[in-house]
Amino acid sequence: MVKIGSTESEARSIEIDVLQGSILEPLLFILYNRDLEKIAAQHGLSIHIYAVDTQFHISFVPETYDDTLERVQNCVDYTRIWMAHNLLKLNPGKTEVTVLATRWDPVVQNQNCL
């Protein structure tokens, strides 16, 4: 039940939850997301987790662009499966791939890079 002022919602049972702000929240978040570090490593990527945002990182040489893009896509696909299995959802509206390269790089020049 949620109560705001004198207004109350109807009571419903919650099967899975960690109260926001509880002492267990940071520890459970770290343990829960530990698998994401393993997923990233399996695909040759590094990971940065901050609050509820997760970023995968990878460096590559231009000649491996296609292989690297495939590894990133496989990692995202596997992450989506892992999240669904753990009752989470990957938000496609906030999921993006950004490739940073120099403008003089002929291999990635035509690949819609920043």
C-alpha cells in the first residue's frame, strides 16, 4: 500500500522487492550486478556501473570494427537474456552504441561514428 497524505492505495502483495534506501540495497545491488561483470568479460568488454546505469566499454583497432561490433551486439543480447531471467528489463529506449574514432580513420569513416 502507498499512502500520501490521507490518500491510500489498495494493498497488494509484493513477491520480489528490496526497499529503496534500506541498508541491504547497496550490497544486494553489487551482488546482483556482479554477473554483468562476468558477462562483459566473456565478450571481451569492460564494464562501468554507476547507480542504475551500466556501460560496457571496448577498445579496438579499425581493422576489427566488424568483429568488435558483433561482440558488442552479442554482449547486449546476452545481457537482455540475463536481465529477463532475473526479472529485470533492458530499456531499448536508453540502450545505445557509440563508436568514437578520428575523422581520418578510413575503416570507420563510413560507419556513422562520432
